Amino acid sequence: MNKKFSIVAVLAVLAMVGAGCSGTTSDTNVSEDSGSAVESSNGAQGTLDGTWKITTATGDFASLNEGTKYIFAGDSLTTKLGIIETKGSITSKTDSEMTVQFEGMSNPSTFKYRFEGANLILEPGVSGQVFTLEKQ
């Protein structure tokens, strides 16, 4: 029963994030010289590259998102929770927002992001969720 609930819950979260983040499109491509480094509001440099893990989540189904890993490598993003892994390509990125096209999804997902100290704050699309991630 618990395994069935866990799998259904994870799939529901992935579907919700995919549906909730599909409200925008972009014609801008990530350029090689744009890099992944961005400047945070306090002037420190932060970089998306690497593995980040959601330590705190707020909004709908928040507890189901905790523990999810976001793995950034150049212009690719992989999310992983347990055995569920979703791969995507970052199709556009600014210093505060990125658009990701996940495999198997027809619409791209948009994420607002910022750095607060050593944490990465992600806000997926129009879902009303906010994720706090720590670098692993």
C-alpha cells in the first residue's frame, strides 16, 4: 500500500509540475557564453551546475517534493526522487528565470530562481510552490 501511494504521489507531483509550468514559451536559446553563473542579490556568485536537493518546500503537495534532487549540467536538468528520474534541456535562461523542456512533455516548464546565501530558491511556473534547495 505504501509503495503504491508513493509511486502515485510522485507521478502526481511530476504531472502537476509539468502542467503548472507550461504556461509560457520562449524563442530564446541558451548561448554557450551565457554560462550558469549568476549574481545573487547580496553580490555573491552562485552557480546552478551541480546537484541540489530540496530541503524545504511550500505550497500545494509541498511534502511530496522534499528530497527531490535537481541535477544541473550545462544546459541540461535532471530531476530525481527515488527511482523516478526526469531529464530535460534548458532552452532559455536569464539571471532569474529558465525554461526547461522535459522529455515526454509537450509544453516547456518555466522556473524562477535566485540564490539566498548558499541556498537555491526555485519557483516552478504558476504552481504557487517555492522550493529551497541545498547544494549536495
